[in-house]
Amino acid sequence: MDFLEGREALQSDLDGLASWAITNRMKFNKSKHQILHLGQGNPAYTYKRGDEKLESSPAERDLGFWVDGKLIMSVPWEPKGPTVPWSASSTARPDSQGS
């Protein structure tokens, strides 16, 4: 699938979502719907949901990580309290030793 086919498929899905929302009398919070353009050379097509243009976002948060268009991840928060490093060899729970 090339860029044109992909963006047409995504726009078609957004059109279907807008139609579904009208049928079901549902409103979406526009500020929570943004487009993250991934990859180098991405033409950053402008998408719409119904008559509303969706804004682009430089990065989005998923599972506590921020991911940008180049797929660079960062963690914007500091853990609270003491932390214990996790390693593959420490899979047993401390209370299950000797059982």
C-alpha cells in the first residue's frame, strides 16, 4: 500500500466514524483527536472527521511513553518513591521463595 492508498483508507475510516457518530447522536472531543504523522518523508496529509479538520501532533503519549513522528520514545515523568531495577533473572516474587 502506498501513501495515497493509505491516506484514502484512513480518511474513509474517519468518514465512517463521523457518520456513525451522527447516527448514534454522539459527539467527540476534538481536542482529543489528533494525527501523529509517522516516518520520514511522510507528506503529512490533512485528515478530517466530518467537516472538522484534525490537527497534527508532534508527539503522543501511549502507556506512559511519549512517541514522536520518528518513533523516538521518551518518558516524561519520574517514578515516585523507591524503585527496584527489573531484570529478566528476577521473575520470582520475593514472597514465593522457598515454597
